[in-house]
Amino acid sequence: MKMNRLFTIIFFLLATSLFAQDEPVDVTTFSIDGEFRSRFEATPSFGGRNAFVIEDTHGSNTIGQRARITTYYDNKKMEAKFSFQDIRMFGANKEEGKIWSSTYGNGLAVHEAWAMYKFINEPGHVLGLKIGRQELNFADARLLWNKNWLHQAASHDAVKLQCRNKNMGIKWDIGFSLNSVDAPGLATPFKTLGFLNISKTFGDNITINVTDLYEGMESDDILADGEQDSTFYRNTIGLNPILKFGGLTFNGSFYMQMGELENLNGNYAGMMYTANLSYSIAKKYKIGVGYDSYSGNDGEGDDNKVFATPYAGAHKFFGNTDMHLVLFKKGLGLNDINIKANAKLLKSTSLSLQFHLISFANDATTADGTEFTGVGNNLDLVVKHKFDKKIALLAGYSLFMPSDDFVEYSFGDGDAKMHNFVWIMFSFQPNLFKSIK
């Protein structure tokens, strides 16, 4: 994005924040909240729920746990949040003190630590500058999300200017983040992440979310080909319309990725689009059908056509086995036709069912030269029971059913192990202290 365009957008956003209302009541809130979350998982192998393995591979039973303490402070001019968490795998004492990974080890870490100064704080209208480690969540979670399914979740060291104006039906966030990340050929990388997210509502039935996400990385290291100062940038821009007509809801997305991979692999030219339609009945039943398409390399030209989603909450879109993490690495893109149903069986018990028909966006080739796109089907069943507002028990079963071509593509003459994933999770989120003055 050119700088003059960026300044124009910032000026426009600031201008929308000058509409004042009545003075708010000066109230100070301070609270301390806890979270205890423990999840048992039975997976096909030690590689986890998304490891696609051959027959006779030993399965794995594990229990992961997140214990989190969160303090929150809010008054007329300041808002602040600090949370730290202990993440551990039961029985795993390896690498004490290191941030917990999905395989082994325990870790104590700061999840959020931020403060926000409010330039404007009026009923229905807040404009503030938030600085520090924070969760970055965009409306449709296709580009940025907190990845809460993972015990360690995701947060970013960021500076963000945000506005919420209910009278104008507009919300926006603009800012940047600095993070360290591993990438091929970059021994000591330095990454920047810039973002702009605008949400505008029209009445009660239409919401349009517009997002621009900019990633940049550079290194002074000398690469294998002798080149130096390797850089890349990737810009993702698109929109997410949400339309509601009674019990019928349409939620779609369209994003394009552009950028340059200097000294590495040409230019970015990725694209993704989704279309999801759902219908709710009496707030107890909901059924939906959707289609997701993420581009991949087709073997033509030098551009990198793989649509990258390194910060997204894709777990909520492609099924609980998270097989998409394996499939995306093939670089062939991904298509998903899905059917989802939710039902509130009792006052405190709900049931959800999902079916995914998954395929590559481009042809894959088996060892004997057969071309195919069909990967397989994924079935998810989840039951949730809430004992009260703070205590819940969830249980899930997932089954991934691969196509014969995908099995041969993965293992040659080998046979795939039946891919079952079973989990049970207990969640307790008590309020430990709250003061309002």
C-alpha cells in the first residue's frame, strides 16, 4: 500500500471519530478471572490428531492443560489487561521453562500484557491506542485469529489504533506487529506485520468487513546462492460480507495475495474465496452448507500461487482433525464442501455435526502416474454440556476417511491407519474478584 493512500485512510478514520455524545459516567472496573482447561486426546499416532499414518502405527493418549490468570482494569481514560498462563502436557517434564509446544514440554508465559489510552470515551464511541502483547482477531478469522483451540493460543506484540462508533455503525483497527519467525534461508529473521480492518454495518442485516494485511521480512545473512539482504513482502487484501434475512445468513470471503520473494521464489499470486449459507430455526436448530477454496501451485509459471494463512483460525473451518495443516503443506491448494448442523437438545446441552468433502485445488500425482484431486471426507461430532455459565464439559469424535488415490499418493503400496480422533475437554472459568467504583 502506498504511503499517500495509507495517510488518506488514516485521516478518514480519524475524521469518523470526531462525533461526540454525552459525557460518560466515570466508573473504574477491576477484575481477576481464572481459567482451568484440561483436554484428553486420543490420536492415531504420537504426531497428533493431524498425523496421517500407515497401519500398525502406535496411537497416542495425552492430556493437555491450560491454567490462566487474567487481570483487567478499565476507567474513563485507561484500559489494561494482563494474563499469564501455564501450559503443560501431563507427565511431560522435558525442557522445563520452554514455551509449550504441541508435542512435549511445559511452559509458563505471558499471553497478554497491554494498555490502551482512550482519546475519546463516550457512550457508543471509543477511540484508543492499544500497545503491548494482545490477541488480534478479525471478523471472519480467515486471516487473523487467537487460535483458542490450541492450549497456548496466539497473541502478538502490537501497536493498534482502534475505534468503535455504534452511532455510525463502524469499527476499525489499524496498527502493526513485530514478531520473530522461522523461514527458509533466513537464519535471524525480522518480521513486521501491518494491518487495517474496517467493519461497517448497514441497518441490522448487512455487515461488510474490509481487511488489508501486510507482511514483511528481511535478513542481512548471506544465503546459499551468495546473495545478501534477502527480503520478502506479502500483501493480502479482501472483504467479508455478512447478510442476514430473518433466520437465513450468508457469510462469504474473498481475498487476494500479492507480493515479492526476492532471492527466494518469485512473486506471490494467491487467492481464496468462501461462500457459506446457514438457516436458524427458533434459536435451537441451525443448518448450513458452504464452500471454501484456497489456491495452490498448478505447475505453470514462476509465481507462488499458494494462499498463505499463517495467523488464521482454520481449525474452525476444516474439521477437528486439522488435516488441512498437512494438506496445505503440499502446496496444491484446498477445496472444501461442507455441511454443518447444530441443535440445542436440552436447556444446557448442545450437539454439532460437520461433514467435509475435501480435495486439492490442483492435480496431485500418485507414484504410478495417476492424477487426482479428491483427498477424502472428514466427519466431526461434538457434544457440549454447560453445568452453569462458568463450567462446561465437551466431548468430540472425528473421523477422516481418505480416498484411495490419496492413500497411494501418501504411502505408495502401504495402507492407511483408520484415522480416528477422540477428545474430552473440561473448562472452568471462574471470576475470582471484581470491583466497580
